[in-house]
Amino acid sequence: MDLKRLDEILDARGEPRFRAGQVWEWLAGGARTYAEMTNLPQTLREELDADLPISTLDPVREVKSVDGTRKALFETVDGRPIEAVLMSYRDGRRSLCLSSQSGCPLTCNFCATGRMAFGRNLTESEILDQALHFRRQGSVNHVVFMGMGEPLMNLDAVLAACERLPAVGVSTAHTTISTVGWVPGIERLATEGPRVRLALSLHAAEGDVRSGLMPVNDRYPIPEVIEACLRWREARNRRVYIEYLMLAGVNDAPDQAVVLSEVLKPHDAFKVNLIPFNPTPGEFTGSSPEAIAGFRDTLIAHGVPATVRLTRGRDIEAACGQLAAGRAA
Ligand code: SF4
């Protein structure tokens, strides 16, 4: 829901301040219609119903993976495509992957989103409406900002959305913002907003390899990014999660694991998630399971905690790096 427009309508009617909170509580609890909001005056419900759509996003289609992962494609009122994903796990986690931008200006060359035209930053309401769409289908309890876009380039809206997520069921401790290393944003995150978790998409520990994958590395090189992460860690007293996509012949050699272990110091500040590469059209192929296991073992042998991430939603192109609404299933 356009929360700014809601405030304007309530102000114009001279409604008391708590009305906005009442509407938000209903939305955060999964309400689909104004008719359900029984503690609002009837005339207000009717006016809202006529003037303010319940969501800023138009759901265009939703697909479900064999593993239960759901991917929704939406359109904003100005026709921008965005996608969000819900992953359900046996242990009860229901984790949302949210988008912060339509498309992405950073053009990482392994990423389907990076090959889309960049649209614009999403508003706080558009970010929340992705979560509310899935909340209407059941409870949700984790959020990762790993969908379309670089969240730290749209940090005001992302943090405003994070402030509201606990009402939807997602605590701050279960909210993760993932960045490619946008240093000014990491610095702001150290002091501003709720104490969310931080993940860094590193994908290579050598500058030339990383610049080949992610042009942002020329602007914010690895040492600068790692220093910013360490300052964040000092301020927030939390570990930084390192995301590392495993690309055959590019970044998966054992000696590259050793270089990574050198970059990530002190070791207790970081934990590495190795991500099997999800096929997208382009030049890369994923590392073999043996190469991934060997890379993980080398990291652990050098003192860096490391795990291999379970891949979800591959068959519906909902996995990491696969979101690209223009060619969605
Ligand atoms: S990996 Fe993230 S930052 Fe890079 S192009 Fe894709 S969405 Fe943008």
C-alpha cells in the first residue's frame, strides 16, 4: 500500500494519528481487503476502498518450483517489473528474497538482473508490498535483500522497510541486507537503522578476477570493502556473511581459496557461504560438487568458517542471480 498516500487521505479526513497504525497492523497481519479492517469506521473503509489500492504492486504471475519455492512477478504502477521469492524449509523457516530496485545499474556479468535495463529505485511501500503479497498466503519469518538491485544504493527506502518488517513477522535478527560492496552504504549501516545482518557478495578475492566479474570492484576495491565490513562488524558486533558464487575455472581453484582466507582476516569476523552457480544465459558454468567441497575444505583448513548453500528454485529461475523479470518463466 502506498503508505504516504494513506497518510494524506487520513489527514484530509481529519482522522486521528492512530488510524495509520491500525491500517498497517491489518496489512502486516495479512489482510487482503479494507472490509476486514473492522476497527476502522465504515465510511473510512469505503473511502479507502475507492481511492487507495491495497497494494502498490500488480501481481502479474506466480510460479512454483518442485521444491516449493514460489516466485512472484509484479509490475509497479508505472509499469516497472520486479520479482520476489518465498523459500520454505523443513525446519519452519519461510524466507523472503526481496528486490530493492527494478533492474540494477551495477551490471555484474554473471547476473541475469544485471543484464536487464535499470528502471529505478523502489519505494518503501513497493518493497513492503512484496513481503505483504506472501504474508497473505501464510506466515513469513526471514528476509534477505538479495533480489533485484543493490539495496545499499536505495538505503533510505530499504531501512524504512526494515523498520516495519517485525510487524510482518520478520525480526531484525532475521533480516539480511546483501551488498556487492557499496562502501558508503556499509558505513551508514554501521550506525543507522535497525541492527540487521550484513552479507557481502565477494565472489573473488583477487582484484582482477573480481573486476572481471563485477565492475563495482573498480570503484570500491576489495581492501576498502573489507575494511568497511570490519568497521560495521565492530559497530554491530555481528559476523559478516561472505557470499561466494562458484564459477568453474574462474574463482574455484584451491589456491584461490587460500587467497580468500588471507583476505578475510580476522577469521572470526566472517563466515563464507559457497553458492553453486545457477545457470543463466552467458559465459559461465558452475563448479563441480567436488571443486566446491574442496574449496570449502581448504577454507576451513585455513581457519575460515565455510558452508555450501542449498540451492532453491532453480527450475523456475528463482535462485540467486537468476531474477530477470523480462524473461521470467
Ligand atoms: S549481482 Fe546484485 S548488484 Fe550485481 S547486477 Fe545482479 S542485482 Fe545488481
